[in-house]
Amino acid sequence: MSAGAKRVEQLDRVVIRFAGDSGDGMQLTGDRFTSETAQLGNDISTLPNFPAEIRAPAGTLPGVSSFQVHFADYDILTPGDAPNVLVAMNPAALKANLADLPAGADIIVNTDEFTKRSLAKVGWATSPLEDGSLGEFAVHPVALTSMTVGALADHGISKKDAERAKNMFALGLLSWMYSRPFESTIRFLERKFAKRPELVAANKAAFQAGWNFGETTEDFAVRYEVKPAKMRPGTYRNITGNQALALGLVAAAVRSKLPLFLGAYPITPASDILHELSKHKKFGITTMQAEDEIAAIGAALGASYGGALGVTTTSGPGVALKGETISLAIALELPLVVVDVQRAGPSTGMPTKTEQADLNMALFGRHGEAPLAVIAPKSPSDCFHAAIEAARIALTYRTPVILLSDNYVANGSEPWLLPSSSELPDLSVEFATAPNGEDGRFLPYLRDPETLARPWAIPGTPGLEHRIGGLEKADKTGDISYDPANHEFMVRTRAARIEAIDVPDVEVEDADEAARVLVLGWGSTYGPIGAACRALRQRGLPIAQAHLRHLSPLPANLGEVLRAYDKVVVPEMNLGQLAQVIRARYLVDVLPFNQVSGLPFTAATLENMLEDVVKNG
Amino acid sequence: MVDLKLTAKDFKSDQEVRWCPGCGDYAILAAVQGFMPELGIPRENIVFVSGIGCSSRFPYYMNTYGMHSIHGRAPAIATGLSASRPDLSVWVVTGDGDALSIGGNHLIHALRRNVNLKILLFNNRIYGLTKGQYSPTSELGKITKSTPAGSADSPFNPLSLALGAEATFVARTIDSDRKHLQSVLRAAADHQGSAFVEIYQNCNIFNDGAFELIKDASSRDDHLIRLEHGQPVTFGADNQFSVVHPAGGFGLKVQEGGEAIVHDTSVDDPAYAFALSRLSGSDLGTTPIGVFRDVQRPTYDELIAKQLNDARADGSPDQMLDDLLNAADTWTIL
């Protein structure tokens, strides 16, 4: 594949959205393009967007699946607000994404799918390719399907298999347009179709045909380059949040030297963590696909009781079911990591769409006074470190920890500067081995004076036989107790134990130190908030940003930080759950800004809102 | 078996037993504590896990490791413990409400997985701790606080349910028959895999005399069928009744005289034990006790342990982790 003789234009950033039917392989195409782009050293951020239905009727709007990738020669924080390029594999894909395109955007359409029948499926009487309605865009009509089938005529594969390779044609074309290195895609095809060499050859040929088409057709007069970004030196890989979270749990097992036991029940969008962890048995990791969400956490808690790092992974509806067992874990004071990959609710809601609306449930969704630790990752790669932090808190303080990921970071991806194992925190724990009472008795609820954690005495340890349970326990002995003063003491002690967890201070980004407005976020909104703040600063409007990783306990300096600003804005993908906590706890009248569309904030939305606050107060 | 010189007293905890005076649970506790030394297992390697209900207080009274958990979930919690700690002897104590109502799902899944658990279900056919509502083993039409006009629910036959889940060990015994109870516990303890033991237990407060027909000396011989492996299944004051396989029919039935079947706990097809379990109805008219089924199939614990063992790799875990993190398309920035 030659470099070609066309004019090459330099760009600093591009946003491309691949969109097609659920069966068109758009997630894979986007993923491959991302991988090629990563190899080139651009900074990247991606956003897959797909329906919950596995295969909605072909060619319909509900069946549209898309993958957006933003890449740049500088560091970026979001997958981009609006695509510069849309690849639309059928009329539904065009219609579903048209509203997001700015004027002047390139649209590459698969004209083969623009039949009367397909147009009718999305309610178009005339073809937008012919009726002039796409006048403000640069439309590139490409007969993707028929050219792919034509290119593969001599490959001895079925027409259906040939048609399926059209996504590789599209990938070849886009790879040519943006001067992407294609070696990783060739290797990928060789791996994926290892058992069917004819498909390796066909898909390679389709990719090549797309590349060649770009080079020869007059419709594409320019190809583009985006130079590598200046990133910190080191080895990188591209990673999604769910992958990073799973690897973080593996790292927690390694660094704690404990067996890890994952109890899980399949649920979107958390199942990929179960899939990933089930591959890593050599690290002493057991994964159990339980009969339900309750059994999943029950088994994890049983394993923790036996001396493992117990973990359960789920999404909102699963956390609701696990509530009683989380309460038991609080009473038993055993380590447990509960991962909630949030999705839009209530009830089944929108399983493949994002939201941050489980914060209240994580903080308060249990009976009785049942405090625990809550943390949230801010980006896909941060899921790795958040998982380790969740394990650290669980193991050190013998408490359940809820880790609030969400669909946006779980399925989005970005380059990740690989850490080395030795620089990760040491999570070693000490099990109790000898009686701790003055009279030679073992006191299972005698606490460490510093952490307030009780001893972890696992079955198999001679001389420490003891009984624990959900009934209120007497201080120190752990015997059943209905004593009023004891209950008051235990409730307050359990709360104090969580409040005493050592969490780092929240940091404030305030480049000019002139800001009067602080924007406070948590979890996955870090990217769009950060991008909006940068844009404002570039325009000379000062703004400060603080982002919470620890939601319980909150950082000790948070009150001081909040009171240092005239206005505090709290954007959340819910109806104001953190805002309510902040108001109640610090008596600071924060300004909530909320979006519950199932989609992440765009940087532009936040920029507009924050500009208004900065200028008008 | 190691002689650890333990006695029943070593298995008594320092906690005051708080069941109602006269409760059948006392007899079961004494039988279990009396039998435990026979296991030859050090106390620290024994764990009792329970759910919620009168019977679920049991772990507090055993001087072993123990967890009194939440309603119905003991089999799930014990599964995680047993699968991650195959070195332990894990016992689940549960009741008819705990195991068959709220925890029915966990019970059947533990049994189908054949987790190495010994599950003791104290069946008193009533809710005791919540003061006297009908349970999933109460007879149809049972009049209780919550069913003044009689319950409209048909009861579960716990053994049929366990056998439907293909439990590998299924037995029934009675609180008041210490010798029989201990012999069944012994067989359960010897079994590799899930052992499900239903223990008829009298609640003298809310359902007193529920099992009188098969306990009272004047009536029991004509109603209680004692199953013994390798022995013909006959019963009656004069041994006049036989359990027979009717020609051309399904299942088993009771008749006077005739050629009794010879009991075999090792029959692989659960249909045989299931047919035996169907002899007992709510009226206790013909109630088999003893070991119904005792067969071998791989346990969940050993399958999980094998997978871990097969995957085990030598080498530094930190290095393996670094290799894993780098096992992708990577690029380096200098």
C-alpha cells in the first residue's frame, strides 16, 4: 500500500464516527481504527454507542450501532462532541446521527443500502443523497457493499461472507484518508480468522480495496495526517474501563498476595469484567457465575470470610438486590469490593446508556445506619487504579467498598501509560494468628486503635474459633447483644471507622489562581468538565476544577476548598445527587447542572453553561 | 481419621442456648455436638453457616468457626467459602422457611453444583421465629395466624425437591431418635459433595406434635419406614407392609405382603430415590427415614480447584502481572 501522490493536509485533531446496523461490525471497525491510531502515538478517546437489543430488525433506527473516536496531536479528555466525519453504512445510520454533525462535516455513505425499501424503513420518501437536504455537508457516496463484493469475486467465499467484509473496506478507506499504519489490523485479521484462512485473505483484500479506492478516486482529493501527541514517555496500550478495572483487580490480588474470588451474575454493562477475570486463573483468581445477584455477593462474602479478596461486579439493578448482603458485610466487618457499572435507570432503564444515578443508592441504599466507602474512577484507564484503591480500603479497614464506574468509562477507551507492578501499592494483610484478649481469649471485635478495623481471623486458625453474624454484637467479644448503650456505641463506631479512612485531599486545578467559580465533579464526568474548563481558560475566563474520586468518606479538605469560591457548580449525570450531599454536609449552596439523557456531557454543553456562570455569576 | 481426643464438651460454645424449653433443636444440637468428635477434624477446620430462623442460631452454640448470616443465603455464602477453602468442613444449618421459601434458589443451585456442603434442614413445618405462620412444608389447609381460613399452598416435599436438583446425598431423620440422627450425620459427613439431610424437628410452641404419628410408640411402627442399604424395605408392627415396584407402573407403592424392593442408596438414576421420597405425604402415613441416595459425582470445589491448579504458573506474580499488562498492542514513547 503506497503513500500515494495526493495532497496531504495536517490536522491537530479529528473526530470520526462509524455508524451502521448492529450486524455491520461497527464496534470492531472503530476498535481497529483506534488501535491503528494508538500505534501512531496520537492521544485518543473513544465512545461506543450501541443498542441493548442484540440484533434489532436490520436497517431500523433502533438497530443503529456507532463508535466514535477522537484523536489528536495533543492530550484530549473526551471522545469529542461532534464528528468531523461520519461513516454511515445505511440510511438508518445516517438519520440517527445527522443531528450531531456540524456544517461542513464529511459524510461517507454506503450508497448500496440507499434503496427505496431501506429509505422507507426510516421514513424517508426521497433519498437525502438526491434531494439536496445534505447541502451543508461534504457527502462522499461510495458503493461500499458492491465494491467489496466485486473485490472479493475471486476469493471463493459466499456472497454473504463477501458482503460482511464491507466494514474492512470502510476501514481501509478511512485508514488511507488519515494515514493510519495498518499492520496491527492485518495481524488482528490473521488472529481472528486463524481457523478460516479464506476469510483472512478476503478481509485483507477488502481492506486493501478500500485503501486503494481512497488513493485512486477523485472524490477524495486530500488525505490527512495527525502527528503524534506529546505524551509522557513510557509504554502505552489502549484500554477500556472494564478491561482496566479487571486488570486492577488482578493487580490487587497480586499486590495483596491473596486469592481473589469474584462472584458475579451477568448484567450489562458489567459482564466484561467477569469475562476478563475468568481468563486469569493463574493469578489464583476464581470466578463464579452465580444463580443470581444475591448468591454472587453471598459467595464473595463467604470467600472473604475464608481469607480471600471477595469481589462482586454488577450494575444498578444488581446492587439493589445485593443491599442486604452489603449490610451483612458491614456488620461482619469483612473486606468486600462491590463494583457497580452504572447504567440509566430506574428498573431496567437503558442498559447500554450511561448515568451516574446510583450515587444515592451507594451512599444510603441500605437499612439501618450502614455506612461504607464509595469511590469512582474518572476515566477508562483510571478504573485500574480505582480498583486497587477499592481493594486497599476494603482490606485495610475490613469494609465493603462500592466502586461506581459507569457505562461511559466502562466501554470508552484511551491510551494508558502502563505502570510497573513493583510501583503499585503493597496491599499485604495480616490475618490474626493468636488470641488478643488479656485472659487469652480471642476478641473478634477488638479494634485496631488507628484504623478501627477488627482482626481478620480466618477459619483454619487454631484457638481463634469464634462466631459472627448479622445480629448486633457486643463491643470486643462479638457476642449477641441487645444492650442499648452497646448498640449506640457500635453504630457510632462503625460510622467513625468509615469517616476515619485515610483518603487523599481533593486537588484543585486553577491555572491562573484567579477563579471565582469552582466546578466540582465526580467519576466519569472528569473528561468533559476538564475539556470545558480548558476551553474557557483559553478564552481568558478563569475557572477552577476539582474532581472527587472518594465519595465516602469525602476528602478532609473539601469544605475548605468549597468555601474558597464564590460559586460552586456541580455537573452530574443525575438529578443532583452529589449536589444534595454537598449542600447538606457543608451548607454550601452549590449550583447543580444535570443531564440524564443516557449520554455523557459534551464539552460544549458544559462550556456554555460555565461561561454563563463565570460571566454572570 | 486422627484421634484428637475431643469430646462433645469441646464443641459447646460459651453462649447460653436460647431456644424455647422443650424445642427439638436441643436434641439436634446435643446429637451434633456428640457426633462431632467422631469426625477427627480439628475444631478450627469446621465452619457452621446458617441463615435466619430459630434453627439458624445453631452456629452460636458450636465451638467452631461460625457465621449466622441472612435469611435464605447460607448456601450461597457457604458455597463461596467451600469453593475457596476446600480444606474446611462446611456445614449449613437451615430451616423449612429459610431453605425452601426465601432461600429456595440457593439451595437447589448448591445441590446441582454438588458443593461440598453438609446441609441440615430442620423441618418443623412452621415459622417459629416470626411466631407461627405456615411454612412451605405446612400441610394444605393449615390454620395459622396468617391463614385463619387454612393455607391454600401445597407444600414442598423437601427430599423430592433436593432429588429434582440431583443432590448426590439425600437423607431424612428425626430429632428425637438420637441414634438414627447420628448415623445419618455420619453418612452425610462421609459423603464427598452436597449432603442434604432433612431433620423432622418438633416446634412445641407453634406446631407441637407435628410428627407424633411417627414418634409415638403406639403408632410409629405402622407408619415409619426405616431404610437400610441392602435390606428389603418392609415395615409394620408385624413387618406386614412392603414397599414394592408395581408391575408396569411408575414409582413405588406400599402394600401388605408381596416382594419388597431391596434398598440401594447407590442407584445412579435419581428416579429411584425420588420414588421413595414420594411415599411420604403431609399426613406422614408412610414416611421413609434414613439415607435415600448416596452417589458420587465431581464436586464443584474439586472442579474449581483443578482449574486453578491447571492454570498455576511458576514465577514471580509481579512479573506475571507486568506481562499481563503488556499483553496487548503497545507502543512506546521515548
